[in-house]
Amino acid sequence: MDTENEIAALKQEVARLRQEMNELRQFIHYHPPGLGDDDQPQSAYLDINCTFFRVFHPDHPGWGQAYLMGGPDGPSFTMAGKDEKTRIGLNVEKDVPELNLFGKAGQYGATLRVENGDPQFNLFGQQGNVGVQMRVEGPEERGQLGVCEAGKPRAGMRAAPFGGAVSAVHDDGHSRITMISTEDNGELLAVSQDMKPGVKISANGPDGGFITVNHQNGTAGVILGTTAQSGGIILNDPQGNVVATLPGPGPD
């Protein structure tokens, strides 16, 4: 190759390298050592600006291990297993942060998010149905805990304005038995399939605790309680009329 051809080839190579460098400068910005915003010395650093960033190991160039992406509603960061299915996902969509863990089949394993200031944490089973739900609501910071079977509610625990409550729930989402605690009372309430009270145990009777067993129509059938002098039992018919009473022994 003569000198003129060599020079022409070098010019083409320099032009190509200059074009590639200009393209890279759209994304990579070098900041030399200097003073930071606080007027303190800082080391040199790089800014890398892009909408998609892929991480892989040199031994496995075809396996994308992590991805950092920017979208119109917010950023997202995902990490994948060797099957290239997402195992961990972290994103901020419309100012709502969320962390997701996934199983090998790609189903949800756990989610953690904060929406409208309220944190929520969910655990899922192998089929992707929610098994445990936890959250804290409102400025009052009242916690809730729900336990499910294949996505169907089974038990719940929550803080309420009056105190605390624990419930066992059926498939229809209604409680069958509830335990309630307030400042001056504790209650246990069991209800029938048609949501009528069946049995009530309370510590807030006129002179102590009492137990009420109801008829099928919801009226009190048996009342077992205490009075200032003794204990007593009242038996009522389904219309609420007193059938019999059993006063306890009086004072000696």
C-alpha cells in the first residue's frame, strides 16, 4: 500500500473513531477531579445516561443477569436467574415504590409496596395465590394481618379505633367468630352461617361477665351471668319470653 492510500485509510479510521466517540459522549460524561457542591475536593467520576442498562458475566454473555430501565412512569431494576426469568424486581411506578420476589415458575413470591403512605406486604404460595397480607393504614398507623388459604380469607387481626380484633373467616369473607378487646371490656362472638349471633361471651355485664346463647332467630335463649348477690341463669323461648330462671344461692 502506498503512502497516499495509507493516509486515506488512516483518515477513514480516525473519522470512524471520532463518530463512535461522539455517539458514546451522548451517554458517557467524564468529570475530572475538582470541588463538589460543598466546596470539598472530590475524585473524578463518570455519568452514564441511558434508558436501558444490561449486566452480564463474561463467561455467560448470553445470560442477562440484571437490567436497569427507565420508563415514562418511573424506573425499574430486575435480576434474573439462569433461565432468564425475573427473580427480583424493584420499581417506582407513578411515585409508588414496589419490591417483588418471584418463584422459579415466574409467580409472585412476595411483594412490598408503599401506596399513599401506607406500607403493604404480601406473601404468596406456589400457585401464586396470596397467603399472608400485612399493612399499616392511615395517620393512626393501625396494623392489619390477614391469613388466607389459596387466596381465600381464613383469619384476620387488626387494630381499630375501639381497640383490637381477631376474627376467623369463611370463604364468603364474613367472620364466624370474633374476639374483641376494648379499654374496659373483652368479648367473644360466634355467629351462624346467616350471620346471626349464636354465642356471646362478654366481661361487661352489670355485675361481671356473662354468656348468651341465642336461638336460631338470634334472640337470647340462655343467659348465664352474675348479679350483685350471686349468679343466675335465664331461659327464654324463641320469642324472647322468660321460661324459667335459676337464681344462685344468696349470702349466708
